Amino acid sequence: MSAVAGTDRGVPVAERRLPPISEVAVATIAVVVMGGIYLAAHLPRRAPLGPAYGLLGIAGALLLWNVVSLSRLRPFAWDTFFLVGRWALLAYLIFAGMLEFIFIFDHVRGAILVILTLMLAIYAVNIPLLLAFSVARYQPVADGPDR
Amino acid sequence: MAEVTADQALAPAATPAPAAMPAGAPTVPEFQIVPLRGLPIVAAILVGLVAAIVGNRLWALDFFHVVGGGMWTGIDLFVGLIIGPILGRLSVQARIEFSTRFMPKMLIIMPTLVTMTLAAGWQLARHLGNLEAHYHNHAWLVASYCVVGVMAVIALGFLEPANLAVLFELKKPRPDGELIGKLMRRFVYTAGITGVMQVATLVIMTKLAVG
């Protein structure tokens, strides 16, 4: 493992080949937004839930793929990743919490509430992951054992 | 790695080379990535927003939606169409000084404006009965969801990560000018796209406002 600032095994950090984590995270945001629009467009009637479950499943699978891909990255600036990730997670949990509060306040119940809550959870994890990855990918890897 | 000087790297290909570059590497002023002094203001706005939603008062909801939406639209248009092109033609030093003062503020202003606009707007539409599927402008409302959705994907997926990555790069002892240039171009282009999309928001919202 390279200890040279700005490089990783002799390759500049900006030029490292990494899995398409950013692209998949953007696709996840798009799928969550599509799910939200689909459900919102049918209110106050209950939308047919098949497409909503489908979009939720796709978003969950994309997020899972990203988490697995991230966990295999060696070496990686994990300190920076977790530094950015935890603060971004705090911020987005607050934003997602506000949206959840509005859904509950507006008497959204049952399966729609479950789907919206799970989509919000994916949103609240996915965006911090994207922000943290976007910063950490350009950070030099510190000395020490690979994580 | 062959060193690319920051001034070479930061100059967008489509813009003329900045005039009168100072010799040597540009100086990066001290800055906070997240301006902590702004957080109490954000907290106060969010508390006010929750109070408006819980109280379900039409004026308070309208205030948060109109003020937030107006500022969001105005800032997007101004940054995307006015500041962006100007930024691309500034000297590297000026661009760095501007970015280190401007981008941290954007990091807390924009998510706050977006949250207050959307949360209050949703509740306002519910209050006025505009969410009903039989509302005569329902198609316009769904169109506004789509426009906001696309803007959210662009802002959350491209603009904000680029903003944050630039700030962290500028914190390094030797920032990579080429990388900053690439990320700044992404920031300016995506801000321009969301700025243009805000025109669609203006069309839809003015249509909804007059019924």
C-alpha cells in the first residue's frame, strides 16, 4: 500500500479505477424519486402497489450492490469516508425524519407508509454514502493496514 | 505524476485563458467546509417549518413555500446562468477565493431551502385540496413533481458531491488543480441545468397559482 500522499500504489488517486459506485448511487436516487412521484401522483387514492414494490426492490438492490462494492474496496480512505458519511447521515436523517413526520401527520397508513418509509430509509443512507464516497475517492490513503 | 499547475488545470477548455496569473501555486485561504455559525439558523428554520406544518396555518405554510421556493429558484438561476459563466472566466486565485467563501454557504443554504419549500409546499397543497386526483390542474402538479424529481437527482447526485469534493480537495496541502477544475465544471454545468429547469418550475407554479 502506498504511503505517498495523493497516490495509491503509484497511481494518482484521481485516476484510480473504482467500481461505478457514484453512478449506481445516482440511479438509486432516481428510482426512489420515481417511486415517490408514482405514489404522490395517485393521492389521496391508493396507488396500485405493484410498481411501487418493484421500484423499492430495485432501489434496495442497487443500494446493497453499492454497499458490497464499497466493502471490497482496498485500499480506500475509510477515515475520510466515515468522517463525511456520519455527518451527512445525521443531516439526511433529519431531512428524512421531517418527511416521515409529514407522512404520519397526514395520516398515511398501511402498506403505502411502509413503502414510503423504506424509500426514505434508502434515501437517507444512499445520499451520505454517495457524498462520502465522492470525497473519499480523491483522498490519499493513510499509512496503516488495509481495511 | 507530472504536476499540472492549478492555473492550467482550472481553466475550462471552452473559456479564454485567465489574464495575468500570479506566479507560483495559488493560495488557498482558510475556510470551514461546513460553516458552523449557520447551523443555528438552519435549526431555527426547521423548527419554524415543523411548527407551520403542525399548526397547519395557511399563511405560515404559504410563507415557507413561497420564500423557500423563490430563493431556491432565484439562487439556482443566478448561480447557474450568471455566477457560473463569470466564475469560468476568473483567474484561478479569484476562483479559489470565491469558491472557498461561496461553496460552504451553499452546502447549508440549498438543502435547507429545498426542505422548507417541498415540505411546506406538500402541506400547502394538501391544505388547499390540490393533491386530490380530481383537482383540475392535477396534471400540472404531477409535472411539478417530475421537474423537482429531476432537479433532485441532479442536485443530490452530481452538484452536491462535486461541491463537497472540491472543498475537501482545497483543504489539502497541495490541491490537485486538474481535479478541482473537473469538479468545478461539473458544479457549474449542473447548476446551469437546474437553473434552466427552474424556468419550468416558474411556469408550472404561476399556472397553479392562478388556478
